[in-house]
Amino acid sequence: MSTSAEQARDAERRGAGPTRTDAERGAAGPSAGGPGLLLASAALTLLCAIAFPLAPVAQPVVTFTWPEAPGQTAVALPLMPYQPVALDASVSCAALAATPPGAATLATTPPGTPPSPVGGLAVRPLPGGALVTSNGEALAAVPVPRGPCTLRVASDPERTQVAVDGGVVATREGDVRPVVAAVLTGAPSTEGLSLALRTDTRFQTTPGVLKVLLGLGVLVGLAGMVGAAVRGASWRAPRWPRPRPVDGVVALGLVGWALVGPATVDDGYIAGILRSRGENGFTGNVYRWLNAPEAPFSWFYEVMRAWAALAPGEASVLWLRVPATVIGLLLWALLRRHALPRLGPALRRPGPTWVAAAAFAAWWAPFGLSLRPEPWLALGVLAVWVCAERAVATRALLPLLAAAVLAGITVALTPGALLGLAPLLVALPALARAGLGRREGWTRALVVVAGLAVAVLPMAADQSLAGLLEATRVRQLIGGGQPWWQELARYVELVTPGSVQGGLAARLPVLLTLLALPAVAWALLAARLRVGVAVGPARRLLAVAALGPVLLIVSPTKWTLHFGELIGVGTVVLTLFVVLWSPRVVAAVARLRGPALVVVLGGLGLVTTLVLLGHNQWAYASTWGVFWNDIPPQVARVPLADVTLPVTIAGTVVLALVVGARGRLPRRAARVLAPGGLALVLVVAVVALVGGSFVKVTLDRAGTYSYGADALAALRGDPCGLAPHLAVETDPRAGLLPPGPRSAEPIDVSGGPSQTPSVRGATPLTTSFVRTEQAPAAVPLRVGGRELPGWVAPPTPAGAAPAELRSDWFVLPPRALEREAPVVVTASGGLARGSVTLEFAASPTDDPVAAEPGGPTDGTAPRDLRAVAPEGTTLVRVRATSTARDPGTAQGASPAGQAPELPLAVSEPRVPRTVPFDEVVPPGSTALVDWPVAFVFPCLRLPALTGGTAEVPPWRVTPPGLSDAGEIAVAPTTGGPFLTARLLVEEVRLPVYLDGEPTRDAVGLARWVPRLPLGSLTPQVGEETVPGWARTGRASVPVLDTP
């Protein structure tokens, strides 16, 4: 007869868990906690949760009236969303008659704004009448009577009407409300003109009294269920494992990574959302989607915002990383305290715990230190699994309720968070075999549903059902994601060389876990390996991990960062892989030395090769100074992947032959080639490489920017991130270099063919660049609002030799000689069919040293090219070639550069005279900080989006170069929240330089200069209570929403 200890071990291997204690038996069934209280509490929770999104909310009523004073002919009124809920405008016939030809008597967008896709309201005089247009549509050409009369336009989501003296003369059914960015008139005065509108504040809601009471009802019901589950149970204090050295190492690693580790590509996006939450009144997207709320997936933003508000000053990069680091500590605590012990005695020993630490580091390094929701999701998934396993092991109600509540809250993190439900789903068969009666089973099912429903509270805390539906409609209309059937794109991105989403650090845990899943499943289920691993819990954990990639299919975006949801369960899978395929186990178990070993080793070799093909690449500033950030890892200039691939192929063939001949691999060879040991070596090597590279960056880049330097500055009380390391060139003309000696054998730059004869008559005569004073550049060499002198290439006919430039020498100033400042030339037009080179020399008679200045080469807009003068040189000159055949015009070039055939123009060289960034844009200034760079500018305030309007900032901080990644914030088809503000300004870009690395284009800065003098209006603010299902029209998106 088996002893009690043997029975417990047998139950654990089957997955039924350890035998229950008396305390656990006391909490096992609803009868112990009172079935009446339990059912009543569950019903209360469900009913209140269902009614919660439908409850009334308080919504501000914001109206504007123009003019507020006589002579107020032009005011800024950039709406967000772009169209008012209702607009009423009136124009007197006298004002129409006084309006000069070509001007608008009343308009809501500035002159020059195209009627589509951002069409405003315009009332223009016609002979004997007026033309009324709205949202790009001509509503009516209205004849007006002689003498006094009034034309009125009334627009709402249902229709727009034009009336003359109260009689309706034109009606347009449907939504043609105008875009409103300003209110302007071309008439001499505002006499006889008026406009009143109500802004769209549908998302800026707060809970009403009934909604608050329903929320309390949900919490009371939850408390009742918890009370019923624990009533009558006697509890004993849990036994916490004693801290081990591995715990200290993991904690130090997490803290160290928070200090020096990289940012993810979306950290700036989320930082912008967090920093704008307070003034905006709700958690909106802020960079696109008409600032639609992130709800119903926004509760973790609220937690992050609450933490940011506790910062002693501005929330620095380091401060915002604290929540992720705490999550990492909690994840490790769950792994050590619950997950690993639950999987059997084999994973409780010190060796596997160190293996788990290495696997955890491999997962955490690329995915954990992030402002994104994946670390939260990973913690939630592991916590749900732990609670579900506790429920399976003890049949207790309380852990089952906890699993349901945690699953609901986890699913509420992000649209792709269905993995939070997976642990409950895979535990259902084991829970169904618990031997409960039918009544108790249905009671528990009701409790689980009620626990899941608790998630409605954070999902709709301050939004109505109508607001949630409209936000979802806007996001789906604009898009930004990919359909489910393009899921393969995620894996293509993961293994694409040079992709910021496919660095070697990201490849390692994902690919190795995908290999480990079938390998561990085969060892446990097919080979029936029994080495101290509890099969039931391991099987369920493998099922959760396997569902991860499957459920990612429904995620609306295909970022590789979504793999971060597997940090917890992926760590356990890798640990199981190393343990079950360790040298000791492989040598001892014959079935593990057969064909399966060949397959696993071949797969491991392929994974190793794919990992080593990746670059040590990270997002934005994270990659500055990191070695191997643009090439795969190499030794003696030999890529390691070029070694591992042939070794994998040859080794797999040899092993297959040996196993085919002998049936299995010899013990000694199997011990050496055990996949678990080799995988552990790979994990440790990559973790050491990644961690060491960022420690090295922090040490090497002393005096300039790195995330390590940022963290140290924050600890010293300077939280402003990148800004203190930058300098701005406010006047590019001030740095132009003085002329020096003439070049020997110069190419004539006055125009016309060179006097140099053609070579043997085979090549046409070379044409020369001409001065921009003689022929204007296709794209003016305008930087910082100043046009620079320089040269422009003439168009070259097909078959002609390229136009060439070799300028005279210019004298370098001391700052360039000391290599403290770069030599800069500005180029516009197409570099795709040309080149720019700087030549340096100590004297005109010395052989010049050529340097190709760095900078963006795509596009046609003006861009700075920078180089540092070689030591010992005192002179510089410019050389350039161009074969462009399309002269184009300056207006044909776009900021993103879409006309590469434009002839090249290049400015005279300059050494910039700079001013510290903080003096130009002091901390606390309002600036539209584009999402790719927002993370490292914590001291700048984002413009407010409140009361249905957008604030017009004086500054914009952009990504470096000619990148248009930040344009989503001002583009109409992405629902850019600052589109209407952008219509009111001209953008003047100023060059920015990074201290200690002057040739790096670190960030862009633009001054927003008003196109015309504009006043402002004072809003009239009230409040109304609206039902949760009520909606007034829609928040329209230009082009995508049709009337």
C-alpha cells in the first residue's frame, strides 16, 4: 500500500496536484461559503457590469461665438474633431457687397487651404448673389435681393441648410459639416457677420452618479463572492522560499537594465499619451485617430499616468521605467514561488532556477523594459495560470475566482490580449474532473462569468457605450493594422535583416521557444519522460504557450513586440527544454538519443543561424554607439552565421547517418551534443552580448547621450532627457565660411561648358554648376527661414556627362579645426543621381582628403550633410555631380521627398554657430513632440486637446532627417489631432546638433510661424448628462467618411 507521500507524488505527476489541506477543503465548495450569498453576489456583479456602460455620463458643452468684439476679423479656432456638432453662421448682404473680389466674406479655413480633403465653410460673393461651400461641396449659388438681407448657414450631422431672410433656399441632406480651423473674413469689418458653433466633446466624459453607483455595485458583488469563498476557511501563512543568490542576481539585472537598457519603438508613442492625459481629461490616442480614447483597453495607461504624476518634477525616462521593472520583479517572484514548484521537484532545484533566470533574461531584454502593455499582459497570463493551477490542485473556489478576475482584467489590456483567457480554458478539463456536483458546477461557472465581468469597470470607467463604439469605428475606419490573414508578416519582420523589430535579441527567445514547444511536448507526452516533472501542469502550460502565437493572429497589428506577452510562460518553456534535454537526461534516456535528437539538434542549429543573422539593432537613440547594430555578429570579419549554417547542415547529416546505422547516438556523444546544454550556451552568450553592449555604450558615450547617461542625470535631478545634450543653429547664414584661395584647375562655376576638352572626342563637354544668384534652385536652399548661397546643377540631357562642381577653398574656423563642430553643406534636389563630397587640405597645394558628408540622401527637400574636418587641415571645398534631367520646380518637392529627378543644389559650407536647445525651447515649453522621439523629451509639454479644440504650439520636435513618421499627427487621413492647428502655420526647420557627436542627425526642430495674425475666442463651457447609448452624429474622418 502506498504511503501518503507516494500518493501525493503520484497525484502531482497526473496533474491533480498535491493533496489538499483541511483549510483548502474548507474553501473548496460553495456550501462552505454560503451558496445564497455567493449566487446573490455573482448576480449583482453581472447585472451591474451589464448596466455600467449604459449609465449616463457627464459631458461638457463647449460653444464659441464670433466676433466677440468689433474688428475681430480673424481668430484661430482649430477644432478637434475637425467638425463642430452644430454650426450657425450669418452673413449680411452688405458684408458680401463690401468683400473684395476673390476673397471670402466668411471662411473657416485659412486662404490657400485646398477644398479637399479638409474643406471648410466659405461664403463668397458672386455677381448678384453668393456661393456657399462646405466640406468641399458647393451647396448653393444663392441669388440675394437688393437692399438689406441676411444669408444664414446652419449645419449639423443630419443636414446643412442655406437660408436667405429666413427662407430656406438650399438643403443638403447628410453630413457635410465644415472643417473649422479658424474664423476669417475678407470683408473690411465684422459688421453683419456672426458665427456660433458647438464643439465635439463626446469623448471628454466623466461618470455620472448612477454610473458610480453601478461601479460600486460591481465591487460589492465581488467582495461578496470573495467573502462567500473564504467563509469558514482556516488559513495558514504561506511558506515563502528563502531568498537565494539567483534572486539577487535577477533583481540586480532588472534594475541595471532599467538604467542602461534600450527603449522600444513605441515608448515615445505611449509617453506622449501619458503626458497629455491630465490636460485632455481622458486617455486619448493623441497622435492619430482623432484623439479617440484608448478605452476599452486603457486601464494600464491610467496606472502609468498615476505613477508619472508622483514624479518629483517631470517624469523622466528612468521614472517611467519603474513600473516595468516592478512587473519584472513580480514575474520572477511568480516564477520562483509558484510556477517552477508547481511543475515538479525537478524544477525546484537550484540548477533549473538558474536556467530559468537565464531564460527570463533572454525574454526580458528585448520585450520587458517597455511602456507597452506586453509586460503587464505577461504578468497577467502567468498569474491566471498560477491561480488556475491552484484551483485544479485544491478544488478551492477562491483561486478560481481570482483566475477569472485576473483573466478579465488581463484581456482588458489590449485588443490582442485573448491569451489572458487561455489558462482558464486549458484548465477546464481538469476542473471538470474535480468531482463536483451539477449544481456546484453551474454555480462555479456563474462565479467565473461574474469574475470576468469585473473587467467592465476599467474598460468603461469614464466612457459611455456610445463613446466606445464611436472610438472603435474611427480606429477601424482609419486602420493602422493588418488583417488576420497577414499574420506571417510578423515572422517575416522578425527574421528580416536590418529590421528594428528583428534584432538578434528579439529573435532568440521567440525562435528558441517555438523550437522548445514541440521538443518538450514530445519528451513528456510521446517519450513519456519522467524525471521529476509534473505532467499535468506542464501539459497545461505548454498548451497556454502554444495558444500564444495562435491568438496573436487576431491582433490588429503585426508587431514583433507582441511576443512580449509570452515572457512568463516562455521562460518556463525554455527552462523545461533545458532540463528535459539536458546532458544528464539525454544520456540516460535511450529514446532521447534517437531520431528525435537529430531533429531537435538540426532545429537548434537553424535557430542559432537565424539568431546570428540578426543585427544588434534597437529603436532610435537605443542604437547609437551599439556595436554590430548594422551588421550580424562577426569574428575576424567572418559572420558567425556563415559558420553555424554549414556546421548545422553537415552535423545534421552526419548525426542522421549515425542514428540510422546504430538506432541511437552513443551516450558520450549525446552528452556533449545535448540540445538543452547547447541552448543554454546560446542564451547566455546572447544575453551577455546584449547586456555588455549597453554597458559599453554607457561608458563609451560619456559626454553625449545614452540611456545610461539619461538615467544618471535623472538621479542627479535633471530629468529632461535628450534636450540638454542638444544645440540649435538659429541662423545658418552666420556660420558661412570666409573664402580662401582659389582651387587649382577649378571647374568654371559661372555656367556654360567647361573649357576642358572632351576625352578623345568621345564624351560631350562637361557642364558646370552655376551660382544660385544666376539660376534659382529647383528647391531653394532654405534652412531656418534663411536662404543660403550656393550652386545649382543645370538639367543634363540624356547621354550627357554629369554636371560637375569644384568650388574654391574656404577657411575653417578654430571650432572646426578642434573637431568640436562639423562642416555642413545643405543640399536640395535629387542625390539619387548625384553626389556631394567635401575635400579638406592644409594648403591649396596639398593633396586634398575627401570626406563624404553624412545625412539623408532620399527625397528632394533641403537637408544638411555633415562631416568633421580631418586633423591638420585648414581648408575645405565642395565637389558635387548631378545627372538629373527633370528640372522640376520648388513647389514640386515634398518634405518626404517624392521627386528624385530634381537637379541638385548645394550650399556654400558653414560651421554652425549654435545655442543650447534649452535656451531656444526652455523646459516646460509647449511643443508637438512627434511620437518617435517623445520618450526622450519629458520636459516639453504637449499641446492640449480639450474642449473640442487643439492648442497651436510654437514648436514641433520631429524625427531626424526627412522622416515622415511623425506626420500622422497632422495628416487628415490618419485623423491627425493637430491637422487644423497645422493649417494655421508655416513650419520653419532649424538644424540641431548632438553634443559630442556633431555629425549625428539626432532630432529635428521646427518653429511653427502663424501664416497670418490671428486672435482667439473665449469658450463658453457648460455641462449636460447624456445616456450611455446616446450619440450625436459621428466624428468624421476626411476622405474616409463619406456624407
